[in-house]
Amino acid sequence: MARNPRLFQSLAAIAGVAAAGYVSICGWMYFKQRDLMYFPQNTRLGADMTDYTVERGDAVLRGWRLNAGREKALIYFGGNAERIENMRETLAQWFPDRTIYLLSYRGFGASDGAPAEPELFADALAIFDQVAREHPRQPVSVIGRSLGSGVASFVAGKRPVERLALVTPFDSLGDTAQAHYRWLPTRWLVRDRYDSIANLRGYFGPILVVRASNDDVIPPPNTTRLVHSLQTRPQGVEVVQLRGADHHNIGTYPEYGQALREFID
């Protein structure tokens, strides 16, 4: 069969255009990834609506302190786009014997700055250290939900966290993003990795994982990989799965608060 040079040239041109387009998309996602990753827009509010701050030099983190004056402390790291102020009344009722701290990530709520993993990790350590100073020689427990599970896991690996509860958590953000964008090399493009499996290797305290059976944001395999990595610890991990719950409505299930209360206290 005779070859058609023009056909091969056309096919090569099409392949070249497709390859260039694919590379362009990868490049665009790499440079715009933090705009696609963080969603602070709907969480913004005035600083006058908060009552607690952590000074970070280049930014002021603002939030709330609940049940002031208790000996023990609890820090809550919220999810991406979560209005953490909506958790104030609930957490205060669930944990009446603890002073509770909710600080918005930089760029979220009333906090200054722009979000990125290195800054959020450093901020989280600063929050823990300030809380620990305000509760000398007393235990500090941590709850992290969704994105906050990645932040909380980092803190637990670096600081003496008493008890760690992870709600709708993931193994790493790179692997989670890859599950959503299978046609892109997302695992290699992501700069803010939030590698909870690696970060929790330095934590040896009790861990609770609360997962939603119908989670539509964190693919179940990503939570399962995290759980499996924790089961190899001598201390193991406690897992509570809420059947029928999804990523957004898990907080409406009575079993959610019950699991957290029983674990923390």
C-alpha cells in the first residue's frame, strides 16, 4: 500500500497541536493551582466579628476562643471553604470542659495573607504553641476536617498533641487531586501536597478517623489508604464510618458529635 505523505503530515500536525494543548493545560494548572485549590471567597468577614488573634509578623490570624478559662484545650482546623464560625456553638456544647480555639487560615475569614501549604503549616504550629502557652502543662487535642485534616496531621507530627481526630481525611492532596483529574499528571503538578501519611509518622498518640460513606470530595480510596497506613502503628487507629453521610452533611449526623465527644473526652 502506498503511503500518503500528506496524510502523515496532517496526522503529525494534529498530534503536535494536541500535545501543545495538553502541555499548555498542565502549565496553566501548575501556575493557577492555588486559585483552584483554596476557596476563601465565601468565608470572608470583618475583623470586628472575631475575638482572638495570633500574630504572625507578616499576617494576623483571627478567630474565636470558646469556653475560656478551662484547663484543657482543643484546636479545630476547618475545611476548605468552611465557615468555621458556624461550629462555635456546637463545639462549645460538645466540649464544655475545654477551651476551644478556631482560627481561620490566612486569606480565610478575617485572617490576613494568602493561603499556601508552607504558610498554613507554620501558622498551625504557631497557633498550637500559643495555645500551649496559655494552657501550661495541660493537654491540647486537635480536630481537623477535610483540608484541616492535612494541617492537623502536620501539627501532630511536630507537637505533643494529646488526641487527634481527623474528619473526612485524605492520604495526600497530590493523590486526591490525581483521583479527580485522571487525565492529567496532577500528582506531579501539585505543590501543596499535605502528605498526611508522611506527616503522621512522627505522631504516636491516639487517632480517630471519621469518614463519610458517600464522600463526594475525598474519594474513599484516599481515606482508606490513610487508614491502612495508620493501622500499622502499635496504637492503631479508631475508625467511625457514617453511613449515608457525604462530605458536606456529615456534621448533621448525631453519630458525628458522639464519636468526637467520646474520643476527645
